[in-house]
Amino acid sequence: MRLHPAHRSTAKSNSPQFPLLLLGMLAAVGLLLMFPAPLFAQDPVINFEHITLDDGLSDNTVYSIAQDTTGFLWFGTQNGLNKFDGYTFTVYKHDPFNSNTVSNDNAGNIFADRDGLIWIGTWGGGLDRFDPKSGTFTNFQHSADNPTSLSHNRVQTIFQDSSGTIWVGTAGGGLNKFNAASQTFTRYQNQPGDPTSLSNNRVWRIAEDLNHQLWIATSDGLNRFDPATETFTRYFNNPADDHSLSHSLIRTLTVDSNGTLWVGTERGLNRFNPQTNNFERFLNNPTDRQSLSNNVINALFEDSAGRFWIGTSGGGLNRLNRETGTFVRYTNSLLNPNSLSYNDVRAIAEDRAGVLWIATRGGGINKLVPTAGQFSNMAGVPGATGSLSDVRAIFQNDDGSLWIGTRGGGVNIYNPQTGENSVIQADETTPGGLSSNEVYAIFKDRDGIFWLGTSGGGLNKYNPQTGQFTTYHHNSNDPASLSSDDVNTIYQDHAGNLWIGTKGGGLNRFDPATETFTVYRHPTDDTDGLNSNDIYSIYQDQSDQLWIGYYGDGLDQLNPITGEFVREFHFSADNPQSISDNNIYHIHPDPSGDLWIATANNGLNRFNPETGKFTRYTQADGLASDVVYSILSDESGNLWLSTSRGISKFNPTDARFVNYDASDGVKRVTYREGAAAVGQDGTLYFGGINGLTSFHPNAISENTHIPPVVLTGFSLFNQKVNLGLPPDQIRNIDLSYQDDVLSFDFAALDFTDPAQNQYAYKLEGFDEDWNYAGTRPFATYTNLDPGSYTFKVKGTNNAGLWSDETAIEIVVKPPFWDTWWFKVLAVLVAGGLGFTVYKLRVRAIQHHRKLLKKQVAQRTAALQQANQHLQEVTDRLQEELALAQQIQQGLLPPARPNWSGLDVVCFSKPALEVGGDFYDYYAFPATDNRRVAVVVGDVSGKGMPAALLMAVSLGSLQSIISQSPPRKDLMFRLDETLRPYTRTTNQNCAFCYAELNGVTLSVLNAGGITPLVRHHADGSVRWLDASGLPLGVEVESTPVYREATLNLDSGDMVILTSDGVIEARKSSGEFYGFNRLEQAVATGPSTTAEAMLNHLKTDVTTFMDTVSPHDDLTIVVMKV
């Protein structure tokens, strides 16, 4: 294809010749506004993630935090003990009728020792010891008659010293040392008149210094305990001595990595100097925001990075700079949902990945990831003139200043060193200035000239030496003028020409030397030309070829010398090596000569210009979102992408993504296409609607913690099963051959961002390869043959680092008639009977031999007659099967309901002549098709028995649903109706019911495959979490059917399938599986429901190759 220039034009300046510098000129006319203070707020403030009752925590008052040797997190609350795996909480509560429970629900003080045991100090129930391996509790309580028992039932603190000894501080009973061998306690209490005894019997905290001496915080004084002499040295507040403790009520203490003792009191923080025996005080100063925020200290903690944290009773969280003695405060703010949840901080801890956990008294748990604070977010100050607004373009000048183009705010010129900001804004009353405040592109050419592309104001040229603005506008009366006043992008080629991509006006080539335009537009006839007039990105490669990215029409290769389009590239559903999306936001070069392409709907593409092939990277590969706005590179060769779900880092070498969002300190910014720049010092800048995100890649620490992966739950028929031990301790599971629906729940114990942890699993003896489940932490298997299997699972942290495998042995026991002993017994019995029969048979043979010839003749004639009868029966059976198939197909409704505004299409194909799969749909009366329902059913078994139960199931459904019962009553009534049939046939019916009421989708599932939802807005795919037993299964208790609801948007799709799709297999035995179905839905066409259905049918058929389906196939697609 050849590119034909439409017109040429000589540029016309709209400004007079001003021999002034820009600053003087614009200051005179009021276009340049200088502000000594920043007009937008830099936000290095860290973001806290909140975990509360709404997330499964048993109480929002949390007093202590611990991580056990396996990797689980434990939280002590005033209403139960909580174990957390990153997804769900397991809550341990007191049961007065069960001795193997926590002794009191007020289990606020917990400690995980080096042996993996959890110690729980309760407020009234004494001390509990929990063994996570066995799931058993041991209780220690005070006994007035036993001096070696615990001294008091209110336990305030628990500590393990360097020798492994457990120490217990109580609220009224003093200090206790636990003797592990005898399971007894030695008490240390206040003895009036003895200054070497403990100063007070309420013990708040215990710490050990580098000399192995214990420090004990009490309600009246600090105590140093000498283990050799078993005596205490006391420290108190002396009002006349400023170097004494600031208060005698000691609430907490710790020894930092330098060996310094820190003491938190009722009135301030104290640092102890052992050489002088003096204390240095840190107190709140109401006039100094860098002082301690509150004097009541509850918690002290030094993290692995050396940061020192202080939790206060009303002033939130503080971080102390121990060199300067200044504090940074983190408090709750009603205006900031990412601030600390509550200002009463009771405990601070760090997990093995470096995540900080803050417990509050009333606000639940706060989580702070290590990367928080490493991202800087700049946003506009509301109401400030010239403040930063919607960022559309970024450029860093040679002097280090950032030129930021905005939508509606003109140009911000920001100095990162001083924080000063100047603003260039349009002024219609003054000629020669910026033509529009909608600045979408900023570019500086090789001569030092600035070019500004605007929306509605054309192209602006600014010479910083002369202070002159020249503006180029589209003139509808001049076909040779700039093709459109809406400029999206500006690029300078190797020859020095400027290429201007516009919205709706095509492409412009501008020669700065002659100041002439060459305009190219999409032709309205069949002649060659641009594929589209909407151009978002332009790049010239090392071979001087121009690459043009369109919004809506893919990628073009243009020879700028000949004007010829060498190649054009478009998305093709039939070609996985085509570009993934025709909507291109940004083109970025790779040192290898390849191009990286950001798309609006389907992720990142790597393009090889030599082969013309694309490699796609999407959410399925770990990308945060398939909406990619901009691409930048760092010095290490990593790509950094702005997406609709935060920032993604991509390593092209190993194709690994690491994603950063609000929990990492990335403000929730809706980024803009192409609004990105690399600073002179390597800082990366990404702009969007809510401001600017900046960071240096070297400062972003990557999570190197390799998590353990543990089993967190096991289910049969979607019901949790108690195997007698905690799930993470299970190593063997024995099953009956009737347990044909089993599920495993698992978790990678890295809490940085559990939603980004990925998993792979396989069942050895069943799966040939690993099943990569993405972020889905569960696996389900059905219909396992008797035998031995090994279930293996592995996972990653949020940075994609894989763990070791966790393995569980599974034995599916055969029915008694298939066991070895039954077979041996059967052989022996058969042998004995055979011998007896043999003897009798010998006699019979001798007797009958005489009649043999006669019988042979008779039997031969009879056999000929029987063969003729058998052929007649076979023909009649074939006719009856064909008729049964017609009858069964007649029971199903048409493939498409006639529902206006809703696109639904259905498909069902039996594996044999007749089968057990079915679908149905129903529009509720008087709702004008606003409330409709679709179902997919799957009767166990195949052939005629399944077909009969299918007919009963379908008829029952149609009868019950016509009465418009409540959704959950529908499932119970169906179950009751089918049980009389299934009780005698040992069958059941898996059933999935999806009801759409307006935009609300409600799903009930009875052992079927849960629906998949594909969201039109970002192309993401999700499984709805709805579960329940199949209909007709005999169980002792009432079945539970959990309902899932979701609000849909226009264009969203809902896909229901039977298990025949999931269990479709190749000749090699490989199953189609959940992952491939999810990928097929994600990559399928979104135009119509029928297009998606045809795509899925083709994908399943192609996967099976020549193998016939071993189970019925049913698919229903609904598009809103």
C-alpha cells in the first residue's frame, strides 16, 4: 500500500515577534503563574491495608500478633484466637463443653515459640498452649493450693528468652518462669520490704538484653532481673531528676539491634544509657509535629530494615529517626481511606516477607508492605489556581524541570528539587500565548524547540531563546492546514521532520526547515491511505521505518521516504501470533530491535519486525490488567507498565511480572495513554487523571521471600471434611470409591499481596502435567478410579517466585468385590466348585455323548432361527434409540430464547445416542424479560438411565419454577422431588441455576460447574463462588446451597457448562480443564453470545482432536 499526501501547507504564525524571553513576556501578560509553594501535593505517605470483622477477623480489638514456624499469622483478640492464611481466618473460641478449646475468648496475648507452639495468655482463663501439629490445647491455671501453678489467671505477656525458657507476666500475680520438664511454674512476686524483689505484681512486658539479663515492665517501675542471683534492680520516675524514667508505669519495652533498651511508659518514650544509668526522654510537644504524637506508649518494634516504630494509645503509629530524635506520625484520617484504621495501636510485628502488621484496639489490623513509601504520588491541591490536574503528557527538560501537560490546567513546570511550580495557561484575551489548556503532547526537538500538542487548540511551538509562541491551527477553508486541532502525539524522525498524530484528522508531517505540512488522511474511497484517522503513537526504528499505532485499526509500517505502507497488522482470532488488540496506546522500543506495544483491551505485545509475529502477555500471564496505558524501561532492561490496576514490572528475560497497587503505596490513579517519561536520574514518571506517580526502579524492593504452601481445607462433595488434624498437617487421606468429588484448598503463606500469589497443582496417577491455576487457591477432582495418587501443589509470592512442592498421599479404596482378598476367595471358591462340577460333568458328558449327534442337528436349526430373531431385535432397538434421541431433543427448548435486550444461546450434545445433560431457560411473568433464569443440568451416568432421570429433572424444574418460588426454595424443592428417583438408581443431578434480575446475577449451584463471568470493561474473567451438593444425594443433614451474586455491566458475558467440557480429553489422556476453559473465555470474541459459543465449541473440539467425547457436552452463553 502506498501513502498518498493530501495537501502541503506553509505554517502561519499567530503571534507577533517578541524579542523577550518567555518569563518576561508571559509575566507581563499574566500567562505564567509562579508559585513559591507547591501547587500539588507530593504524597510519600504510606498506605495501610485494613483487615477487620468484614474480612473474617473475630473482633476489631486486637492485642497481639505472632507468626508460627509454619508461616501462619496469629492474632489475639478480645473475642477469640485467630489464625490467618492470607485468604481466610480460622477462629478458635471457648467451648465450655469441650476441654480441647481455648480457655477464655479474651485471648489477647499470644506468643509463638521456637518449637512451633502457640502460647495464649487469656484474661481470666489462665495460660493456654496450642500445638498446631495435633490441634490440641493444654491449659495452665492458677490454683490457690498449688504454689507451682500459674500465679494468676489474667495473663498480660509471654516471652521466651535466649535459653528457650518461657516467662509469663500476669496482671496481679507477678512473674512466672515455666519449667518445661515438670510442667510447673516458679513465681517471682513483690515482697514488701525487699528492694531486690519485683517492684510490682502487674507485669506488662518482658525483654532480654545482649547480656542475657531480663527487663520487666510493671505498673510501678522498671525491673532488671539477674538470672544468676535471681534478684531485681528497680528503676522509677524521680520528679526531681530529668534523667530518670519519665513515668513509673511501664507499658512496654524492647531491646533494639544495637542493644539499646527502649522503655515505653504512661508518659513518653525513654532510651536507656547503661553506662550512666540515665534515661533520655522523648515526649509529645503540641507545637512540634516532629515530636512523639502521644505520650501513652503501647508498643515498640524495630523492623528488619532498621526502622523503629512506636504504637501509642491515642496518637496512632510513629516512626522514630534515632539519629535526629524526630518522629513521623501515621494517624487515622477520615479523608484518607488508606490511613491507619484507628489511633489506639496495641501491637506491631513483622512477618518473614517483611510485611508490617499493626494491631489496634477498635480498628482491627493494619497491614503495611515493604514497598509502601517507595512510590511518590503527586496530586492537585483542590481549589488551588494552576494546581496539577488530569495529566496527559510528561517531559523532563535539560535543567531537570518536569513539563507536565494537563487536561484543563495548561502546562505545569515543576522543579523536583525545590518543589516550586510554575503554570502556563491559555488566555484568550492576550495574543501570542498557549492556545489551549488541554495539553496532550509535549516534545522537545533537537534544536531545543518545544512543541505542544493540544486538544482543540492545535499545535504550539515555543522557542525558549526568544520567548516566542507560534500556533498552528486547522482551517476548514484551507485544506493544506493542520489536519485537526486535536493533537495526540508528536515525534521527530531521523531526518528532522516532525510527525503529528491527531484524533480524527490523520497524520501530519511537518518540515521545521520549510515550515510546511504534508497531510495524510484515511481515504473515503477504495484508494490506499491511512487505516484510521485516530493515531495514538509513532516510533521510528533503526531501519528508518515508521511504526504507527492506531486506536481501532492496529499497527502500520510506513516507509517515510517512499510514502509506502510496507505492512499492516491486525488482530486475528484465528492467529495467536497476531497482535492481541487493534487499539494501541503506546509503542516502546526494545534494544533488540523488537517493539513493545501497549493495548487498550488485551495486554502487552512483543513484536518482532523481522518475522512479523507478536508474543502476547496478558492477565493470564501475571500482568496486573489487560488495559496497558504506557511503557518505560529501566537501566536493568525491565519494563514498567501503567495499567488500569496499578504499575506492573516485567522482566523480559524470564517473562515474570511483579505488580504494585495501593497496598504498595501506588495511589489509585487512572493512568493516561502515553503519559510517561524517564527522568535524567532514572526516575520513572506515569501520569493520569488523579495526578502523577514517580519512583526510582532501584528503590523498589522486590519480595524475595519464598513462601511455604500448605493445605488449608479438604472437601468432599463441596462440603468441608474434618480429617482429625489441622489441614496443613495432613499427609495421607483415605477415600472410598464413592467419594468421587473431592477438593483441596491451599495457600502460599506470603502475605505481601495474596491476591497475586499463583498456584500450580497436579495429581500424580491422574494428571500428566502441572495444572497452572493462576491465583485460584483450590483444585477439584471427580470420578477417580480406585488406586494410589499423590496430590502436589506449589505456589508463588506476589513477585512470582515459586515455592517447593507440598505433597499429600491419596488412596481411593476399591469396592470389596474389587479387592485382592475377595478375588483370591472367589478363585478358591470357584476352584472348589469347578472341581465338583468337573466330576459331575465327566459323567454327564459320557451320558450325553450318545445323544450329541442328534442334539447338534436340532441345535443347528434352532441357532439359525435365533440369529434371525436377534437381527430383528437389534433393528428394533436401533429404531427405538433413534426415537428416544428425537424425544429427548424435543424436551429441550430452542437454542435461543426470544428475549429482547439479552443475548442467550444454548448448546447440548450427548456422548451416546441419548444422555443426561440438559439446559433450560425461563422468563418470569410481568417482568418484561427483566428477570430471567437459565440452568444447566448434568445427570450422573450416560445412556438411557441418564436420559430418563434427565426427563424427570427437566420436567420437575419446569413445574416448580413456573410457581416463582424463592431461589433457595427452588433448590430444596427440586432436591426433594428427585430423591425418590435417585434413591433406587444411585444417581444424582448436578445443577447450576443462574438468574438475572436487571443487572444483578444470582447463582445457585448444586454440584455443577460454577459459572464464568467475562467483564466487558477490562476483559477480566472470574469464577463465581457458589457451591452445594448435587440434587438427589442422600445426606443426613439438610443440604446447604450458597448463593453468589454479582452486578453485571453492559457487554458482560456469563458462561455455564457441564462437566463434560472440563473433562473432555485428548488421546494422551490430558483433560481440557478449568484453566483452558478460563483462557478460552478470556480470548474469545465478545461481539455476540453465539460468537463466543462457537469459539468455545471449536476450542474444545480442536483440543480433543479425533477423540470422541466420553461425556455429554452442554454450554450456555448469556451476554447482557
